[in-house]
Amino acid sequence: MPTHPNPYKIDLDRNPANYTPLTPVSLLEWAADVYPGHLAVIHGPLRRSWAEVRERSHRLASVLAARDIGEGDTVSVILPNTPPMIEAHYGVPIAGAVLNTINTRLDATTVAFLLEHCAAKVLITDSEFAPMVKEALAQLQSAGRNLPFVVGVDDEVYAGEGEPLGEIDYEAWLAQGDPDHPAKLPDDEWDAIGLNYTSGTTGNPKGVVVHHRGAYLNAVNNVISWHLPRHPIYLWTLPMFHCNGWCFPWTIAAVAGTHVCLRRVEAKAILDAIREHKVSHYCGAPIVHSLLIGAPDEFKEGIEHEVMCMVAGASPPAAMIGGMEALGFKLTHVYGLTEVYGPAAACSHQRDWERLDLEGRVRMNGRQGVRYQLQEGMTVVDAQTMNPVPRDGETLGEVVFKGNITMKGYLKNPAATRAAFEGGWFHTGDLGVVDPDGYMKLKDRAKDIIISGGENISSIEIEDVLYKYPGVVACAVVARPDPKWGETPLAFVELEPGAAATAEELIAHCRGHLAGFKCPRDIRFEPVPRTSTGKIQKHLLRIKAGSTNAI
């Protein structure tokens, strides 16, 4: 060991001239400084430049600050993919607060839990979701909990049923703000910027806390891994409430691109937008891509430019890869979780794959791939020893991550945080193998999470509801392959002697307690297999259900 002082640590300290904490807020400032007049947002007839997006984001920060919202405070939003959602991704962190984007498909009871758990000071919500939000707030009030200050968004593009909600209208609120309000940059890039709740194997979701540094780095990494050019035109088919839209609200600012907003994920609306605006990029769950492949030919007419698209979740089948190629769309398969800011790995294309036949390309492109450049590590390990498994494509282990694109931890849940980071890696709970070329492929999902239409569904949450029905003595929920949604929940139910129930009755019971997308599509009444110690053998039920991975 050297005994002399390190000269590179003497009088070479950080100062305001040579160090600034990383934050995606800087990406907005850059886009508005360099390309102030460039088109930033398209929403129906509405057009806004990057200068206007910056102004509105600073106005939002100003009105939040006027309510004493800042460091340590949470601002929740229940919004579709519309301009206010984009503005929230900048205005909330500019104010120094934490943005909590809530899944618009959740039921009122779950939303009430989230608002209470994160102690939301402000809730910005679209009129479309007023009935559910009103019920959630009523539940909080009846329980004697503090209510957030509610701001209602009345989107002129929305043509469905809705009602004004909140103590003030969003546009009227922003009009009170200061467009020159100074940005509250983080004192430390490790400070929280976002809170995203993820379904687990228990009834209550866990709150994933992400930081400015990770949000900035993954936003930039999306540019690198997807080879994004300057001024891409990005269509919002992926919900921005999901992992902050995989960090793309910030990514698009890094390349001064154009956000094309979309309230509803429908084939005609997507293809019309791609044609009209010459969309160059979009992301989505497998169902989105399948929707486009199966659309009528007349919907696809006139789209002659190449479109780049990302798919996450289940491995894309041959029909999807071939269908995308026929459309002229180039598919990239990515993998990640809420805890790693969305995608933190990609099936990076190799030139040699282009010479393979369709079956070969499906095999290579169907893997979850390799880590993002700015994520320090991803591997598959033996859960007991934490040693990497052999690169033989056969030895099963747990997929783990480490690096800057990894969450801070779970809000108010130190035990879960410690368990997630045991051994110096983030444990995904997913099981996979590593091929000889170093690419990872998932083989099963631990903890029995069902991924339907890109949404995580906890099987245990459904089981807890089924057990509340009179006469249900045992039940188990597993994933069943579905051509449209990728997977849907299938419930196996065992009734006590003398009890009676129909599938329709049990599904209706579930709908009374869960969001619609979480409910089983089918119920099978039969004895549930158990081990000698009474543990339910779900692997046998997966085989019966025809699950893709029936380990």
C-alpha cells in the first residue's frame, strides 16, 4: 500500500463549476434552450414547443411551491398519456417533490391505500377517472385520513363520460404560476424523484423509490441502446404511469424529440397517428404489437416509413416478429422491472442474426438479452451461493441486477428492501438461464406474478379474494397463455363438502373486490394438489393450464 498522500485528492474538490447532481430536469432545460421552437407535444389539435413545455412545467412547480410542496413531499397523479402527465414529470421534480404516477386501471380501495401510504399532499387527476377517485377519497375520509389537495384535469380531447373533480381546474391552477420559477435542483442526485407501486405476492403493493441519478442515466441509456436520433417522433402507447413510462418522458427531452400523446390504445388510433405524424418510435407490451398485426389492412395503408418499436414482457413469438417485419416495424426486445426503472436490459441485435431464417431470429430475439450500458451488472446466480450459473443455456438461477439504474428501495418497508438487496445485488425473483454468448433468457417468474397486457397481477391477491367467498376451502391462481393479453389468470378452486358456486358467481365476486384486469377469466372446480406438508403444488397446475413455463 502506498504511504504517500494521493495527489489527485489534494485541492481538487467538488465545486459549483465542476460538479452538478445529475437530474432529468437538466434535459428539459437543454431541449428548451437549444430547440425552443421545436415541436415537443402533439395532442389532438394541440401543439406545444419545448419552450412552452418548460414554461408550463415551471408554472406547475411554482403553484406546488405556493402550497409549500417541496422536498420530502409526494404529488400523486392519475392521468392518461396527455400533456399534463408529461408536465408532471418535470414540474414536480423542479419543485423538489416526488412524483407518484398511479395506474389508472386500479380499483378505489387500492388507490386509497396508495394515497395514504405515500402521504400524497396533492393529487392531479383526469375527469375520466372521477368516479373511482371520488370513491377512493371517500374511503380515506371515512377512515379519518388526511386528504390531498385535488386538482382536476378536463381534457378537451376526451370525448367520453366524465365529471369535473377537484378544488381547482388544472389550467386555471397553472395560470396562477410563475413561468420563471427557479428550479429546485436536488442537493444530492441520490434524492428521490419518483415513487412507483408494484404488485407483489401480498395484497398490498410495494412503493419503489427511484432517484434523480438513475432517472437521468436510464433516460440517456434509452438513447444509447435504441440509437435514438435527434428529433425522433415518439408515440405514447406505453402508459406513463408504468415505471414513469420507462423513463421516456425524460428520454425524449434528451434528443429534443416530439411526444405524440394517445389517450386510448386502439389499433386504428395508433396506426392513424403513425401515418399522420410519421411516428418513428413507440414502446409497448406484446398486446400492443399483436393489436397492430391483427388490424384490418385498410388501417395500415399509407405507412411506408420504418418504425422502431420496443416490446417487453413475454418473449415475442414468431408470429409477432414476422408480423412486425411485414409492417416494416423493427422490434427490439427489452427486459426490466419497476425496481430498475423499467428496461435495464435489451436483446441487443447482432449483425449475424440478420442472415438467420425466421425461426433463428425468433430464437435469438426472444431472449431478454444483456444489461444496459449504464447498468453495472446483470447476471443469473445460484440463489444459495450467489455464484453465477454456467453459460450453458440450461442451468437455472435467479436474475439479479446491480448499478446506478436500480431503485433506492421500498418506501417504509426496510425488511423488503434488505431482502431485495441481499448479497449486494437486486434480486428480481425471476428465474433464467445464460446462453454461451452471454445473453439471458427467462424461464419462469418466481412469486407467481402474472403479466397480462403488460400489467403485473399478484396471484395471491386474487386468491385472498376467492378465499372470502363462502365455501371456498382451497384455491390457486396461475397464468394461462392468452393470444391477446399474453397471460390471464386462471383459478383452480376447491369447495368444501355441500358448498355450491358457479364460475360466474366467483368471477363476479372478484370483480367486486378487484380491478377488472386482475380478475380470473375462468374458474376450474377440482381438488387443488398439495404436498405432504399441505403446500399447494402450483407447478402441477401450471402444466394443466398450459403455461409457457411450467417449471
